[in-house]
Amino acid sequence: MTIINGNRQYRPFSTILFPYNKRMAKELEIIPILSIPGVVFFPNTSLPLFVAEPLYIQLIHDCIENGTALGIAMAENDIYYSSGKLKPKNIFGLGRPIILEELDDGSLKVLIRGIGRGKIIAEHQHLPYPTYLIERYYDKSDGLKIHGPRITRLRAILDEWLVDNIAEPIEREAFLRTLTSIYHVVDYIGMFLIQDKELRQLLLENESINERIYMLNILLKEENPFTEDKGVLSAIKSFESLEKHAKIGH
């Protein structure tokens, strides 16, 4: 595949060591991030994209050529940099792009396979497209045993949703075979069933698989398990807002 990028005047993607105190050094990366309104990319999912703008076609080719991860972040509401680019949320999903089809006009059908989460440390550069200094973002170990019945219930909800929404049995079975862990189940429920974008972002930012399992179980009520309960949604948002302000106050 021919890739024409012209004379590049920007610094390449890289991995560096950034000493953040005297005893430790944390590995940071420089990667491009796509900011997309309303889209939250979970780490154990795959996201299909149609890429038509030449600049972002170049970005996809560069990531594949350099073996670089790509960040997919929900855009901050109506917040733009001076360059005119949307500002990304601080926590985002990381993936690797796979080109499924290149159309005659050069546009691409791409699948982004999730590989993890990232946290923005600093802006790196805006040209030719936005890149950032980031660190990987992981769950914290809470030492609690994952609750079996809650997992079983979530898997049953997802299975039922897939029956209703993927009519072709072979396609549905192929998808089900990709659900190899509770992390896949939790992330795909967040992707498919949770409608509120702010709640999806809260789930992405949460650092405990047990908390995410609990939140999804109370959000998806028995009488309507395919969408979040509005009362529980409001309570979770209020709690998260209070907790965030309490942290800032300290």
C-alpha cells in the first residue's frame, strides 16, 4: 500500500522514561489521540471507524507503519484548542488500527482493537495531527473477590441483547467467542447498553472491576435491563461529582 505523507516536519512517536520522583521512573509514550464527540472507547472492545479526512487517513497509516497505539477519547463538550481541534477527555481508550477496506477515494474502513486505557500527561504537538504524552491507566487491586452471581446476571443480559440485535446466528456466535473474560462483558455492556455518555466515561475512568460490576447491576433493572435506570444514573453522577469536589478540596 502506497503511503504519501510528504516531507514530515514533526517529531516521531516514541516511548520515553520520565523520572517523576527520585526512586521511580514511569514509562510514558507519545501517541496520537482522536477526539470524537460522544464516543467512549472501552479497552476490551473493538470500534469500527470510517475515516475520510486525508489528515486522519495519514494518521491511521502512520500508526500501522510505526506499530503505534492510537488513543480514542471522548471530546470535551465544545472545548477546542487554538488549533481548532477538539480537546480530549483526560482518560481514554487505547487501541491498534486494522484497515478492513481502502475505498477508491482513499477513505478507510478501520477497526480499532482495544488494548488498554491511557491518561494524558501533557500535550505534545498539534501538527500534522494532535499527539500527547501519556501513561497507561490500570485498575487498582482492591483485594476483593469478584461476585459470581452479578457476573452471571450481566452475561445473561448481554447474551439476550445480542440475540435481539444480531440477527445472524453465525455472526452472533463469532462475537460471543470473543467474550473471553468478565472484562469483555463489562466493557461491551458499557459500549452497547449504557446510553448516557457521561456515565460511559465514568465507567471508563473507574479503577475497580468490582465497582463497575456493581454499578452496572444496579443501573440495569430487572424490568428494563437494556437501558440504565434514570434514578440510579442521577445518584451515581451526583456521588461522583461530590467525590471529585471533595478530592479537589483536599
